[in-house]
Amino acid sequence: MSKAGSTVATADPPTPAVSRLPRRRGIELALIVLAVLLSVYGYCAVGLARHGTLPPGAAGYGAGLGVLALLAHLAVRLRAPYADPLLLPIGVLLNGLGLVLIYRLDLETPGDRAAPAQLVWSTLGVALFILVVLLLRDHRVLQRYTYVCVVAALVLLTLPILFPAVNGARIWIRIAGFSIQPGEFAKVLLVVFFAAYLAANRNALAYTGRRVWKLQLPTGRVLGPIVAVWLVSVGVLILERDLGTSLLFFGLFVVLLYVATGRTGWIAVGLLLAALGAVAVGRLEPHVHSRIETWLHPFASIEAGEGANQLAQSLFAFAEGGLLGAGLGLGHSYLIGFAVKSDFILATAGEELGLAGIGAVFLLYGLLVERGFRAGLAQREPFGRLLAVGLASLVALQVFVIAGGVTGLIPLTGMAMPFLAQGGSSVVTNWAIVALLVRVSDSARRGCDGQDAR
Amino acid sequence: MTRHIRHAGYFCVLLLVALLLNAARVQVVQAPSYDRNPGNRRPDITRYEQPRGDILVGGRRVTGSRDTREHLRYERTYTDGPLYAPVTGFASQLYGTTLLESTEDGVLSGADPMLAPFPLWNDFTRARNAGGDVVTTLHPAAQEAAFKGLAGRKGAVAALEPSTGRILALVSAPSYDPQPLSGNGSAAARAWARLNADKDRPMLNRAVRQTYPPGSTFKVVTAAAALDTGVVTDLEAPTDSPDPYRLPGTRTRLTNASKGCADASLREAFTLSCNTVFAKLGVEVGVPDMTATAYALGFGNGGLRIPFPVARSTFDTTLDKAQLALSSIGQYNTRATPLQMAMVAAAVANGGQVRDPYLVERTTRPGGGTLAAAGSRAVRQAMYPSTAVRLRAMMRDVVENGGGRNAAIRGAKVGGKTGTAQHGLGNSGTPYAWFVSWAQGDRDLAARVAVAVVVEDAEARRGDISGGGDAAPIARAVMRAVLKSP
């Protein structure tokens, strides 16, 4: 506890172990076993549907996933025994389901297999999870690296500008055959930075200036940071043509700013800036403009005789799924073509598992986010609270932006569905997020006397 | 801060609810319209994902499926494409389906809910049944005989089993191979363009979709009406008809191709195919009774399905006497499909009873179990049985002593009627050669086959065209093929 920074003066005093909370590690183990079994079942269902036999690698696949999950579980049991028992199983289940879907789509593209690489990346992700849980004994250590985090994040964000654009977006770097999206790692670093920065400066930011109607606008002096973040977001958007990521950063910052200061004025300012940026970019950037046109008229290309575009194909896939889905391995979501395993992975889930399936997936994400918020609520010190809320919001916003995009709710922006989508950087990052949430929830519940926190 | 975290949490709940509602909108509310969107290829992919059921002729499959390993996986193949094209039609991934491929598509493609093991089962499991088979009534030897007989000359043959209405042969020439149309590549598009540009119109099913003036073969109908109404009571009695015959109310004089028609008896007039006698008889019968007999035999019926639709054969009901006279010898507005004329011959052979023709014996499940069988068809008594007996005798006279000698078969009773139909402006077109007939083996209880043959034969010189010369040998070959089989 003494490692805590100056802002953590309210850290809990050590409490005697009189009425400690139950650790619930057994529940976690049972849920992990369930998650692994569900994934293996999905894997087998694909094989049965496609070839009428169990896929040859079913046992190995199940064993691999099981061992990974068990190692992660052991790490939690060892170093974060009070952690929320739902976080890890949700991560395992989503990752397992993602692997099943990617394996299933690989059957349609025999020349381009993504599942083995994704399995390797998942292993790396779990390894990172274990490392974080083992080595990061207290999340407050991260507060020391506030500015290291932001510099690293900005470097990671700007790095891909030096590399050639891939499919209209400069978000990849290619090294030795591997594509890495540094922006994914930058997300976690930025959350850490936001949390630390806001935890340190929340009082100053909470000063209010003029009052317009019911909104208390912040004073001009503290507008600096939000404008800076806005500029970075717009910069990301223009330089990398990555609408989703810039939306995500900005939304995240506004949410954290509101949570930290409790001033609705920040939301007003945020929305204003976002609207300004959106209108300007929508007008100026043809890339973004066409996305909005496609969103408004997804079937215009069909009527023009040019065939269905990706969004239309995605909508067709969801529609084909209906309530209960076509069954794993029995859909035709490969018609979406490019990015079917990454950005559009949810369409495969929607077609083959139906509304029931993606409803379940959404609820899993919802549960993950909810556990994150709970961890934040249970925390006593602001950095931990903001970190947990920030990470949970990151997942929530990301899911909303991409899932809303592929289902036609909002304009489509390229972004990885957490855990499900193909993409190594994304999987590794998501495991890091879960690891940090495990760490925060462990520290929250460890320090509890069992009365005011759940 | 706790309160604001909760607010942020509510915001996330809002996002979640929005996602769920929108997913329900796309997957449930909008799903039917998305499924029907022309840009959605799923219906096609599902349809061609499995081999199509087959069409069977005489216990043998005349269709097949080829696995192309493309997105639209299975393509239709045909073992004897041109021979059976007027029955099977084509099943194209680009141009849809026709004829049996179209009317039996539900069974063949597996979409028919009757193929499911239980009602609503497939709606729940989303399984698609394997395609069922369609067993036709065709007689392969008769079909081949008709196809060979036409030998590519423009024309058509329809053959029926008179007692049931089963269609034994249905040939249209020139024919085409439907297989090149099956796929979805540029080859299919080229074949489609070529077939549609062909001035001989090979994709026209002349046996059921084309009507011709029936000419003298229509005299069977006129004779039936005359006997039924009592205009003629004695076949051997003179009919008191002049030669030439002046069409009532006009100065036009109708003549005959053969001599001996003046005042001929009905039997003689039928054998000699006297236009004058039948024109006069038609006028004496009158429009209502002529119409009644023609309609009872199937004329005027636009709704006949075998199961694909048959063009309406026409007998005009708003006629003055001169028009009636011409209509009664199968000219003016009288037009018939070859199938219709086969029905006329079948009615005579079957004691005056008409049964609607049909082509599908039964449909079967993939395992062979019967899905649906052709029940017995409704019967219409188109003429008195006594009339039918007398017409049978007259038609046998044609084959034994008249213009139908080319249709005679040893060891069988054969009745027929020739026809040479004028058409075109001022009868300038190459006439159509007709022959309608029926045959009953000496040991058979009832007539086994009734045939109608029409040969357009634009190639031949005008004088050579006659029902007895061009069409009768084809009819004979078809009837022999049927009689030879046990």
C-alpha cells in the first residue's frame, strides 16, 4: 500500500480477516470448464455440420484452450484470489467462440487460414494476462507511469503513418509477415493515462465556470486537455482514416471526464466538439462520407446494379440467421468477402447462431462491462475507479461501435469485435484489459470488510 | 463519483439495449424483406446446394446433377436432352425453369414441405430435404419413335393412352439440348442467346404451346356432332350435299381435293375427306351443338394443365353460317394443339369418354416412397358411345381404304384421319400435314394409344404435303412402339 502515489491518501487501512468475502475461485473454475466445453462443442458442431464427423483437432483444441484457461485460473488463484470470478470465464468463452467462428470461416477460404495464427495470438494474450496478474501486484503502480503511457500511446498511434495504407486505413504495421495494429495497444495505455490524469486533476477540472440554462460549463482554463484529446482524435482520423478509433478515444475521454468530475457541462462540450468534428470530417473526407452514404442507403448499390456491398451482405447474413440461426457451419456469411473474419465476424455469429446467439454474445459483453463497473464501484481510490470504469467503457464503446456498424445501427467503422474478431493485437489487448480488471477487482474486494461493497 | 459511475453504467445499458433492439429489427422484423432482396444470393445458394431430384421416363433417369464445386454447386444435366426437352424443359441457374422442371420444382428442389418427415419440422430445424423424383407417364419407345419420325422437320407429336389420359409421347421438333442452359456462366448466356435468336424457335413446345388449324382432322369432331345431334342417322345414307358447295350467304364456292363427294354418304365423305359434305353438315348442326361437342372434347379450355399449361384450342362461337362451314372443316378460327387432337382421337377410341391428359405418374421421396400419385382423372362423355362406335368404324375405313393407309399395322385395329391444313394470308403458307389416329392390338380389350401428328414441313414442295404421306408414318411408328410393349 505504501507504493501508492500521493493522490491515494484514502487507501484502506489493513483490516483484520474477520468477515472476509468469499473468494469464489471454485465458481470461476466451474465457469471456465463450462466455457471451454462450450467452445469445444461449437468446434465439434462445425465439423459435424460440414463433414459429418468430429473435426480431427477437437481434442487437441479443447486441451489447448483448457490448459490456457487453467493456467490463467491458477495465476488468478495465486495472485488475485479475491478477483471477480466472472471476468476470466467470460474472456475464455468469447475467445473460444471467436476461434470457433474463425475456424468455421477458414473452411470457406482454404488458402487463407487464420485460426492457427489466432490461436497463437490467444496464447500470447493469455500469457500476457498471466504476466500482468503475476507481476502487477497493485494496479496503483501504473499511476507512476502516467506520462510514459501517453507518450507510448501517441508513438504507437503515429507509427502506422510511416507504413503503407491497407484497405484505405493506415492502422497496420507489417513486420516479418505479421500485421500488428499498434492502435489496439494504445487503447489500454490511453485508458491508464486518462485514469491517472483525471484522478490527479479531477478537482481542478470540476471547477465550473458560466452556467447556461442547466448546464454548468467548465472554465476556459481547464478546457485545454479535452481540446488536446479532441485534436489527437481528429488527427488520428485524418492521418489514419480510422473513424472508429478516433470516435472511441474521444467517447472514452468524455465518459471518464464526466465520471471524474461529475459535470454535465463536459458532456455538452464533448458532444459539441464531436458534432463539429463529425460534420467537418463527413464533409471533407470522401472515405468517411461514403461510409455514411452506405449506412443511410445500404442497398443503393444493388439498385444501381452493382451487387450487394459489404454492409448489405452483412445485413443479409443477420437476416438469414433469424431467431435461432442457421447452425454453426451452415451459413453463407463468406459472401461478405473482405474482413469477414475480423470486422464482420459478428455477422457470422448472427447468421449461424441467430438472434439468440448474438443476444447471448451481447449479454456476455454486457456482463463483462458490468463486472468492470462493479469493480470500479467497489474501489475506494479514484485511480482504480477510473481505471476500471475506463476499461469497461472501452469494451462497451468498442462493442457498440463495431456491432452497431455491422448491423446498420450507426455508420460502419472498421474496428475489432473484442475477443471474437481475427486480429492478434486486439486479442492480446483484450486479455490485458481483463487482466487489469481482475487486478482492480481483486484489490477492491480484498480490502473490503464485506459490508459496503459487493 | 459513485453516482456518476452509475450514470455511465446506465449509458452502457442504453447502448446494450440499442444493440439488442437493432439486432431484433434486422434479424426478425426486416429479415423477410432482406431475404427477398435481389442482391441476396442465399436463396440461390441453398437451392443449388444439393443435387436436384430427377425426372424418370420408363424407370430410367433422363436427368442428372453435376457437382461444379462453385457457389451455386449443382448443375442440371440431361441424358437425352433434345428427345425429352418438350417434357423436362430446362432448369437454369440464370434463366429459371420451364415445363416439368418448373411445375415440379418444389419436389425436385426439395423445397416441397410434403418432403419433410413431419409437418413444420423443417421450419424448425432449417433442414432442406433431398429432392424427390418425378416419374412420368412417357413411353420411351414411343417418344423415340416420334422423335425419329419427325427427324428434325418442324412439327409435333402427342400420344395418349385413351382409357386413362396418360401422355405416352410428347415431341416437338426442332428440339434443343437444355443442358447448356443449366449453368450460370457465359456459356449459358451464349446458348440462351443462340436459342432465342433461332428462327425455328426450338424452345417452343409445339405439342402443347402451339395451335394449328386442324384442317380435315377436325372432321372427326364435326362427324361426332352430326351423329350426336341426329343430323345424320344412317352412315350409308346420302347426305344430299352439292359439290361444289356454296358457302351460305356468300359467292365463295368450296371444292374438294377428291372426286365422288357429291351427295356422298357420311362414311364415304369421311373416307374421301369431303370438305363440301362436312361444311354442309356443320352448318346443319348449328353453332350451339358444334360448340358443345368441340368444347366437350376440350376445345375452349384454357386451363388444362398436364401439369404445365396447355395452350387453349379454339372453336369460335360467334359465327355466321359461312364461317361455321369453314370452321367445321378445321379452318377459319378453329385452332388446335397437337395434344388436343390426340384427345379427340382418344375420345373416339375410348367410347366417347374424354380424360384430361397428364404427364406425371407420381412423385417420390428420395428413398423411392410415393409422395403423390396421379389419381384417376375426371371423365367427360363428349359423345354418345354409339357415336363413338360408328366413328371408330369410319376412322378404320380411312386407314384401310382411304388416305391413311400408311398408318396400318398388322395385327392391330387402327383408325385414323388425315388432314392438310391451309393457313396464312389467302392460304399462302405451306400447309400443315396432320394425322390423328388410334390403335388397338387384336388381343387388347381397349385401344392402347391415340396419336396426333403435325408436320409443318416448310421444306417440302406444296403438292407433296399431305397428312397421309408425311404424318401417318410417324403416327404408325409411335403406335407400333406402344403396341409392341406388353
